[in-house]
Amino acid sequence: MNQILDAILAPESTREDFAALPLPDSYRAVTVHKDEADMFDGLPTKEKDPRKSLHVEEVPVPELGPGEALVAVMASSVNYNSVWTSIFEPMSTFGFLERYGKLSPLTKRHDLPYHVIGSDLAGVVLRTGPGVNSWKPGDEVVAHCLSVELESADGHNDTMLDPEQRIWGFETNFGGLAEIALVKSNQLMPKPDHLSWEEAAAPGLVNSTAYRQLVSRNGAGMKQGDNVLIWGASGGLGSYATQFALAGGANPICVVSSDQKAEICRKMGAEAIIDRNAEGYKFWKDEHSQDPREWKRFGKRIRELTGGEDVDIVFEHPGRETFGASVYVTRKGGTIVTCASTSGYTHEYDNRYLWMSLKRIVGSHFANYREAWEANRLIAKGKIHPTLSKTYSLEETGQAAYDVHRNLHQGKVGVLALAPEEGMGVRDAEMRAKHIDAINRFRNV
């Protein structure tokens, strides 16, 4: 691994140098263990501690197959799917690996007693398998997390509809929270030159997810002038949704849970902000009953911020806790677009406010190849910026996942893999200088 890192850090290294590097037999990776999948049984979700289930250990370098690439990972980041994996909710990811392993002799590699997790990376291509033409050893890349087989016609109009669609590092093995990752070559995209390794690794999953959910015609199809309610507007997903709304001429109404998070939204350029804790919104009377009076109070507050208008789009991801309110406050003919359910998967709402007002609920999951590429292009152009707030070492990934699990973070948290320190990997200092305030907006908050 030292030879690989030396080659990456040496400015004179060529593609031929990278192609000639020997691969190690093993590498350090963040894993969960199959024989520990029941370690949190009986505990409430919030008491499940990723620091106890995530391991940093040496694992063998996987076999490289056709259409694949091995990437030296300089940095990665923690997503909510990393938290789900670490607490074995809503189910153990080893079920995903077992099913994938039955698909072919090649995918059998993924069915192991350990799972290398992580769905983001920024790094350097080390090897490519047969049939890979667009990428060469030495290329600096980021990776999106869509893994598909594309043997069915269903996936060729929208790759997210492929029957064998999976999220790399969550439903497959050999993810990005490691020194080396195995990806399909069509997951690779150019690393933005003006960003450091950890900054470039942060947007991938959440930026692409927010793009499809809010901007794409496969999601809400946001247009100029739309009022967009964004839950968790300073968080991993919401911080990108807020930027897309502002960049696209929409009006974000940012829902946050503290004045500190409200200030972050103001720094992004948002003006309409609701601090749900300060204003005391409680959408559930108890575990079984929602409070429609709170929906109405919430809707009134939104109209105060929009000049009397209801929202055209609700950017939903908390799920159970907020979904009833989301359906209620959406304007007639509007759209509630949902991904994830971080507060619970069982959503409840009053259907009268949906059907009689011709509203739509749209399910959105990650992004197809084109959407991921377009979202990354906006990062590379400096139109959308990373929301990295803090960076951990690979050994501290358990603590990073714990912080995300307990909502102790802002934006995204990064993880250094091979990169020995923060701030490395910048290739375009002039462009970086133009955007440095936006790049650092979430830092040290």
C-alpha cells in the first residue's frame, strides 16, 4: 500500500507507473461480521452503537472481473446506509450479499462472512478488467453507488429500474470505506479538480439522490419559482436539495432543528427557515395518533414565509415522523417525493388530503447513470458544493457512523482512507479559490 500511496502523491507518476504497481494481497477495510448480526437484538434503534459493530481489519484483495475496476481509495464518507448496515436495520445486509452471490460464479465473491461497507469514494484507478475502455490506471475518479447488470430490457430506459439494481457497498461487498474498492467501471466519474480527496468523496450518494429526487423528471421535476419544503435542510441530503433549489430558481423552505442549522441554511442563501424545535412542532400526540392541528399550524407558518402560497414540492426523507404533515401542507396538484425513512418506514397520512387535492407521492431511490453524471458535473463546474463538515480517520469510522446515527453532524462527514491528511488532491487551485467560502461553508460548525 505504501508504494501505491507514494505513486499517488508523486506528481510525476504516469499511467504506466500505476499499471506496473504490484497489488497487495490485502488491504484495510471497515467491515461488519455475519456472526455478529444479532448483537443488537432487543435494543431500541437509538441504543444500537455502530462503534461496537464496525471493525477495521485486513481483508484479501478481491478478484477483478470483466467490466470492473480496482480503485485505491484516498477518501470516503459516511451515509445513512452505513448506519443501517452497522446496526443491522431494517435487516442484516448479509441477506443482500447471499442473494447477490447466487446470481453468477463471479458475484459469488460478494457472499462472505464479512461485509466491506461504504458507498462513496474518491481515489485512483489501479486496475481495470476486460472490456473496460474509458478508464486507465492512474485516472483520478469518484464513484457513484449504482450497481446494475443491465441484462434485462427494464433497465435500459432508466437504469434504476434494472431488476438487478443494487447499491454498491450496501447491497454489494467491497465498498468504499477501505483502502481499495471494487466497482463496476460504469460507476466511475471524473474527480472534480478543485476539490481535495475528502471533499470530492462527500457528495456522491447524497448529491445524486437529491438531484434525481428534486430536479430530474423521474422525481419532482422542479422548475423555477417552485416553493420547495426541505426537511433536514442542513443535513446530508437536505443540504444538496437546498443548493439545487437555489441554483434552479426555486424557493426553498428549510426545516431544521436548531439555530445552528438554520444559520447554515442562511449561509447557503436560503431565507425561509423553520426551526421545528424552537417553534415546538409535534406532529404526533402519542405513538399511535397524529395531531392535525399541528399540520395546520405548520401550513400556516409556511404560508407566512411564502407570501400566502402552499408548497409545490415536499422533499421527504424523515418518513414516519413527518409524512402526515408533508401530505397535508402540499398545494393542490403538488408532489411529495420521498426517499429513505430515517424516523420509521411505516408512513401514515390522511388520504383525503391526497386524493381530493390531486397530489402525487413519488418514490425516489438514488439516481440512474445519467443523473449521477449530471450531478457530479455540477460539482465539477462549481455550481453545487460539497457540504463536508468534519473528517475522520479510517479507524474512527465507528465514531463517524455513531455521530450520523445520533444526528450529531452537519452536512456530510468524511473518512480518510489512504490520504495521510486533509487538503490533498487539489489540481485546480485557481478555481478552488473562487469557491473556497462555499466549499468551507459547513466546516467547523
